[in-house]
Amino acid sequence: RILAAGLWLEQPENDASKILSADLPRRYVTHFFRRVSAKRVRTEWFKSLEQNTPDAGPEVKAQFQTLAGWIHDFVPGDEITLVYLPGHGSDVEIGGVLLGTIPGKAFADAYFACALGPKPRLGRPFRKHLLGL
């Protein structure tokens, strides 16, 4: 295994479209078990953005560039945590250190769609596990 991930919602929900359309707090944590290069993570994020949010506007694409600039090569035990709060934006932590906040629901939806969208880069079984299916 390369990584494990967890999704937190205020209320249980296993319909990805409902999760992405609701303007409610959500949290996604990725825990790495093996070394993964920042280049690989960036590549996967941008492929997933293209596949799961094909209509992403320039602002969301620029926000993904900002996110991509914050990461480093990951080693076993490293974690990326993204917490979306309505009216606030998405707080991004790596290793428990807050790196910044990315404003807007559109970015959060696109980021969460990387795992919950119709073509998750980590596969449909991974998405089903996140959704508790």
C-alpha cells in the first residue's frame, strides 16, 4: 500500500454528488505509507482535476497550482489534511503545519472530487471505501 485516506463529514453520507453539492464542513486526510515524490502527487492531482472537474475555471486551476507549490516529497508517516469550512475556504496542513487557506467552495469541490468524482485516480474501490459502501 502506498497510502490510506479518510473522509470526515458532519453527517454520514455515501452519495458523492450530495457531498460535493452540499456547502457543509468536510475533511480529507491522506496518510502516506511509502515515499511518494511531490512530482507524482502533483501529476495525479492535475490529471484528476481534468477528469473529475473538466469545467474547472482558471481560478480553480490556479488554486491547484498554489496547492501543488506547497507540497514536498512525502515519506512514510506524512499526512496531507484539507479541511473545508463554508465561508472560510480550505485549510491545508502538511504534517500538522497549516500552510495556508485556499478560498472558495469551487476549489474544495474540485479537490474532493479527485477522490469522490466519477473517475477517481485511486480507483472506484477506493472511492467506495471512502464513502462507506
